[in-house]
Amino acid sequence: MKDAKRNAIWGMTGSGKSTLARELAADFSHVIALDPAGDWGLEPGWKAVTTIAQAEHAIAAGMAGGFKIAWRPTFSTGQALDALSRALMVVQEPYRLGHTDRKICLMIDEMAEAYSNSDQQRADREGFRQLILQGRHYGVEIVGISQRPQDVGARFRDNAQVTYCFALPYQNARQPIAQMIGKKADDLISLERGHYLRIEGAVVSHGETRQPGKAPASRPAPKTRPRAKTAAKKASADA
């Protein structure tokens, strides 16, 4: 069954979206993350690469047993996403032909940088455009992550089958969500860390990450030094 989906995760910094992204990635044996900040590559068990050639080699080497690859490109994130999309469609051609049921999860961090509203109009982004439209047939599950959903290309945002929304306190960030679910988007103003709205079609539900982040510990009160004995008390004690 060709059921690979397009997923969107939106939320402000520290809201829990990265935690959820890692939980979704854990459900797949073959995962590659476009990692412009280099965060995924620091995770235990992930292989960090910096070129498309290294990424393709790591994919081929791990095809039988699984892989977790974090690609931190040294050039435009948008160009890197397009190149990776084309490579994944080649790798997953056997899935399209029905010769394997192996799926690959593509995590795209900083989605607004990789595929913005202006990027979706460019001719050199055709690879990712095709992956958005045809990824299900190639067994490529897409997870786009951003704190600025309003800046993510509408072609991806509007085609996401499942959208997870964490806290978004700013109105311009909530606007595309309000277009989907109306006044319910106001709930995004005050969601607690680790809590989100899950939107799938016309169904909106509340959810929580399996490992919600802990609130910062309160700062301990400063230690106070014992007050020195006065000369009179000292003399009394010595008597």
C-alpha cells in the first residue's frame, strides 16, 4: 500500500516541534534529514555528511540494514533539497514499480529556508515539486519543520496531509493555520510546551509529544553566609 504522507510541523522555538520530529523519525528504519543547522548530525546513531555524493553513498551503504543520515549542505539549502529529492526518487524507483515496500523518511529542518514562497516558483526546484506531488508513489514520507509557516511554500503547506501545530504566538504565523481551521487557530497562542493541534483533513485534535520537554528548573536561592558573631557575643561565649 502506497501510504507515504506529507507532514508539516509548525511551532515557535522551544515549543516541542523538534521532539515530535524525532519521534516521527523513530518510526522509520531509513531516515535522511536535511540539516542546515547541524543539529541532527549530533544525535547518537546519526551519520553526518556535507555533500550530496556523501549522502548518496551513505544511502546506498545503509539500504539493507537501515540508515540515519544528517546532511548539512555547504551551499543553498533550497538547491540541496532539490538535489536530494531527485536522488531519492531514483533510489526509490523499485518502490514505485512495486518491487519493494521499503520507505524512506525525509526530514526537512528550517523548511522556510529550504522551500519558501519564492522558491516554489523557481525552475530549479522542480525536483522537490515532483516529490511533493509524487512522493507517495515513491515511498518517500516528507516531514517539513519550521517556526515560520507563513514563509513556507504554499505548494507544500497546502498539500500536507497531516499538520502538527505547536505554540505560535504571532498572528502572521497563525494566519495560514486560521485559513485551515478558523477560530480554532487561536488555541495556538497559549499551548503548553509539548502540546499541539493535529490537523488531518477536517479533523482537528489535541496531542502531546511522548517525551514533553521539561520546564526550566527554578534557580536555587543564593546561599547566605552565616553572620559573624559580634564582639560581645564572642566574649560571652568565651567566658
